Amino acid sequence: MVDKLSGKVAYAVLSFGGFIGIGQKHLPIPWARLKYDLDRQAYQLDLSDQELSQAPAYEANKEFDWGDRRVEDAIHGYYKTQPYWGAF
């Protein structure tokens, strides 16, 4: 997810769980929580499966209100990261 005003990446949205799209959830992960591994040429996230299953998420077939700062505060609180709008 890219912030419209700054053009900076705010979140990576990962799909989690479900089977053939049923019961699938989307997890917005603050971009600051991802680390790029040069050897693997991939981003890594240091979370257990249990932590991911308890992370703030929304149903894949529902819209997420990206303008609700209370929800975004909860996401950043869970991941212990600085909100992206405070970092500009």
C-alpha cells in the first residue's frame, strides 16, 4: 500500500490462511517491519506463525478503511513500529 500524499510505501499486504480464497485474510504489515535479505533477494519478516495468526487483519472480500488512524495505530502498536505518517 502506497501513501497517496507522500508516495512512500506504507504497508505490505500479505494473504494468510484460507483455502482457494475461502476464509483468506489480508494482513497489512508496516513496511518498516520488513527487512531485505540480499542473499535470498527477498523480504523477510521475523514473526512466528502464531504471531501472524493473531495479527490485525481483515477479510479478503472486505474493504479496509486506510483512512482510519485508530486502526492503523493498532497495527503499528502490534508490530511495535513508528506510524509511517509520523516519519515524513
